[in-house]
Amino acid sequence: MSEITTVGLDLAKNVFQVHGADARGGVVFRKKLRRAAVLEFFGKLPPCLVAMEACGGAHFWGRELTRLGHDVRLIP
């Protein structure tokens, strides 16, 4: 498997969409995650850049993912 460098996270109420890419922008994975599984999933990933849309919930998730060692960017 290619090394994951960037992850896009689409936040929702119950099911989140996660898209992982390598350094060249190639797709490494696409997943649907339930809210309860998000922290477990990101805890298993090596530290990488995580991008998500800026919204009320994004600040919470950004803090949690930063605690796991990821570099989080909120996109307006």
C-alpha cells in the first residue's frame, strides 16, 4: 500500500466519508465511518495532513485528531 500523506474528512451527523491520498495524489482508500469509529481509525493511521470543512463540529474533531498526532487544516 502507498504511504498516506493526506486525508480528506467529510463530517456529517452519523456517517463520515474519509478519503486517503498518497504524495502524488493517488487514491489509497475511501471509507465510510460511523461517528464512534473515527478516533479508532485515525489512531491507527500514521501522522498525516487531515483536511476538513470548517464548521462547528470541525473544531472538536480537529482538536481530537491533533491529539493523535495529525496535522489538521480547516478549509473555509
